[in-house]
Amino acid sequence: MLDSIVTLLSRPEEDRVGDEPEMPDITENTGYTVAFVNLYNAGRKEEDPLKDIKDPREFLATSLAKLSALSPGRFPQIISENLDPANQAALHEICSAYNCPVV
């Protein structure tokens, strides 16, 4: 999961996203129309569960630093064994930018 998070935070969108599959037309066989979908979703207010996180990179770095401080020496090995080399470098760069070492 950490590898995917670092990819999301460190690589440009075109490098991390492939071609999107074509969406089927749901109006053909279901009877739903665009007006119905808009009406159905009109009253919904989506609350952002992560509204307190202003900088996702900083949140990742500080959270990982706090977690690694609880078990010193454990996370560097896990990171080196499970993260893509490019993501290892990106994670190191993110942690260095916020002065949050992974111990």
C-alpha cells in the first residue's frame, strides 16, 4: 500500500494512470436518464473525511516518522524490500523535505 501511496504522491498523473476503460451507456437498457441521475444526486452533500489534511506529502512523512519511531530499525528494511526503487528514492525525498526521518 505504501508503494502505491508514494506513486500517487510523487509521480505525474500521466506516469501513474493508464488508459481509462470506456464506460458503458447506462441509459440504453436501464431507463435512467441524465436528468434522473442529476436529480438523484442534487441533494447529496459529500463530506470530505480528510479535510484536515492540507498537505498529503507532509501527512505521509510525519505519520511514517511517528510510526517508525515506535519500532526503530523495522521500517527501513520493510521499505527496501517492498517499495519500487524509484518510490524508495521519492519517499526519502519526501521525508527529507519535511525533516521526518524513518528510523
